[in-house]
Amino acid sequence: MGLPETSQRSRVPWALAVAVGLSSGLAGYVIHAARVNRIPKQVVQVKRLTDMPGDEETPAISPDGNAVAFVAGSGGKKQIWVKVAITHDDADHYAPRWSADSRSLIYFASGAIWEIPATGGAANRLVDALASGDLSHAGKTLAYFRQRDGAVELMAGDRPVVKLTAGETYSNVRWSPDDKKIAYLQNTHLMVVSTSGGEPVKAASMAVQGFAWSPDNSGLVVSTHGELWFVPRVEGRSPWQLTFGESSYESPDIDSAGNVAVSRGIVDSSESDIVMISGLKW
């Protein structure tokens, strides 16, 4: 499932200078994708969004659909990019997430979650944290992990949602589209908990690298072993595979129309780029 590569990867992500919408006239290519044991196969379109040396990781689509933020190297450090690098300090930056109005982003760096304008500028330290966070869809409630009294707490603003066991690795916090649940990774286990409290539930038996909620709240698209799967939140339905092929796909994000931005491992290369996949069905 390869994409014809350019002869030289430039330093500027050319495709992010335009809207991310999959409009007519795009020079894409197709990958075959289908639910496991289901016929016919789907034909989906993939558009390459970045063309840079090195790795481009953890894409995040703005709520207005006009931009994609991601992580890529600059000056020897991992920086946040939106068309161009918007962070420049001497630290590694991770996991950009957008505000509801698409005017700013949050990211994790140096043991804290920071907020920065989407056009760049001075970053504001929001809170000390153990990993990256996420902003709610309805407002600016920040979900994140903190260490408190020998335990780890998943927070929603200033309110603890659940107390978790210390000594595990927690990451990838994501609000559900209706802001009633929060999903996260505990090591490689995909967990979901109600924002009103209660015990977290393991949502999938597979080892998960990254994930995103479907816009209709029916389940989650997860990356596992380089492929995308759909994990339904409906009792009695099993996960099914969405992508097949030689390329690997990690850290999905999904817009309101169901387009999926992912970091794609390039065939016969140690580099990765950001692509947008349209046409996946779940």
C-alpha cells in the first residue's frame, strides 16, 4: 500500500499551506480496506500532508478543519508544527491538541502542559502533569494525569475523575465527542471511564499505540501493530480491521466528517509523514 515518493523530502510541509479538506482534484492514491471477513472491500483515498526529512508524528486536526498540527524535529528537538514550527525552545514537545475555537493548542513538554496560540508566540504553562492532556469539546476543561499522595489521578479541570495505580504508564487522554467519557492508555491497554466517576473499563483486548474517538461516539479507531482497527462501543460487536498493507499507521486523529489523519511509516525508510485518509467506514 505504498505511495509514490518524491525524489527529495523538502523542509516545508507543503500540503498544510492549504485547507485540509479532501476536495476534488487531489492527486491521491488508494489503499484497500475492509472489515475483517466482510465483502466487498472499500476503496479509500489517502492524501499526503507533509513532506519533510525525519519523522512527523501525532497529528491533530483543528476543529474548524483548516489545519493539522503535528510533531517534527527542528533544531535537534521535537517541536510543534502548524504549517511551520510554532515552538522553538530547547525542549522536546509532544502530543498537540486543539482548543475548541481552533485558535490555540496545548502540548506536553518539560513535565507540564502548555498552551500556545496556533500562529505561535509565547506559551503559557497550564499545569504540571505526568503526560499529555486534552481539552473538552464543550469548553476548556483540561483532562490530564497528575501525581498526588502516592497515586495517579485522572483530572478533569480541578476535579479528580478516578484514582489510578502508581507505577504504570498513562498517556493519550481523549474526551469522547459528548464529553461524557474519557479514554486513555494504561501502558498499551485502552481504558474508558465516565467523567462522573466509577471504575475504568478496558475497551479492547489488543495492544494499542494510539487512538481517536469516532465523531458519532460509536467507538474508537485505534492503531495496533501498524494497522488501524475500529473498536465499537456497542455490546456484542467485535473490533474489525480498517487498513491492510505495507505501510504502518500510528496516532490517528479524526475530524467531524470522519477523515482520519495519521502518522504513516514510509516503506523502505525509517521516516514517517502525515497523511489524511478518507472513505473509511465503521
